[in-house]
Amino acid sequence: MPNEKKVAFITCVNSDYWYDECLLYLKSLKIPEGMTAEIIPIRGAKSMTSGYNEAMKKSDAKYKIYLHQDTFIVNKNIVADLVKIFSDESIGVVGMIGCVCLPKSGVWWDGMRTYGRVLHACEPESVVDSECMEPEGDWQEVEAVDGLFLATQYDLFWREDLFDGWHLYDTSLCKENQRVGRKVVVPNQTEDFWCIHCPKEKSLDPAYRKYQKIFLREYGDELHPEV
């Protein structure tokens, strides 16, 4: 049985420079009374999905937060906020930013209606508050969210049989949750953003197109793009 009083923070790590910074933020979070937290770094993972599956099997925590090593959580009350959202048992995944309906491309940021908020600090002198629409209530149901931060309350196999690299694993998890009738949501961040993301500016990895084709082959018939 999952431990309902426990949260796990899971990260695939290949840079101690970024992960050390990530840890500073994790260790300053407020853990609700009666709850415990564990931090699980996975090093040398062959893919994001294999690393996450490895960590998932290691932890009995009901609440698992999968985050990139360059994602810094600034909402110190995030655990309590997530537990409140997950009190709705139909919710399987909480992400920071995503789209209501995936377009034909399967790429969430191409969607017509995007919700959420993330502070992007790509370069030292370039900080961008990537703010989309905000939910009217505590959260907004979406079809897919970005993998910089993914919180779950149910363990579900990450599709390493399909996504054996570093792309589309996040959108796949969203679709797998929807296949079993669970919602994917973005929280209301009107008061302030919950996470800082510090990705390096770079061109799209050529491997992305490979996994995009795999994603569309697996889930394409389940998409209902807005026009």
C-alpha cells in the first residue's frame, strides 16, 4: 500500500551543478505536519522513462514529484497545495503548464488554449515569466503538461517500451492517465509562480521528431485538436 503521509522528489541527474541548486530549493520546502519527504536522484539513466520507473519502484510514497534537475520549486507550500488538489481522487497528474487540447502535432505548446505559469531563466540576464491563461478555480483540466514538473498520486508505468529517450515521456504519461479515466490538471498560480526553470537555449533535438512520430502512432487516434 502506498504511504499516504509521504512525498518523494524524483530527478534524473547528469549535472551536479544544477542538481545541487535544485536540492537547495527542495530542502527549504515546508512539509506538512505528519508527512515525510524523500529525495531520490537517479544517475546514469538510459532514458527519462527508465529512470522514473526505477525511482517509482524504490519509493512507497503516494505522492511523487518528478522534476528536471534545472527546475527549482519556489512555492514553499507546494506539498500542502498538491495534497489539496489530489483530494479529488479523479486527478492523476498535476503539471505547471500545458494545453487543454493537443493539436495534430502532439506538441503541447502548439495548442490553442494553454494554461499555467513558469518563470524561465534561460540565461543570466534573460528571465521570462511564461504566463498563459490562469484557471478560474483551483485548477484547470488539460490534456497535456510539460515534463519540467509532474506530480502524481497514483503509480503508472512510464512507457519506456516506446519512449527510450528524453522526449514526449511527459505527454505520454498524461495520455496513459487519461486512458484509465484520470484527469491531468494545472494549478492556479495567480498569486505567484510555483517553479523556476533554467533550461539552456538550444535548437530542438533532432531525436524529438523520432519520438513525436512514435507518440502520434500510439495516441494519434485519441487526439481531438481544436480548430
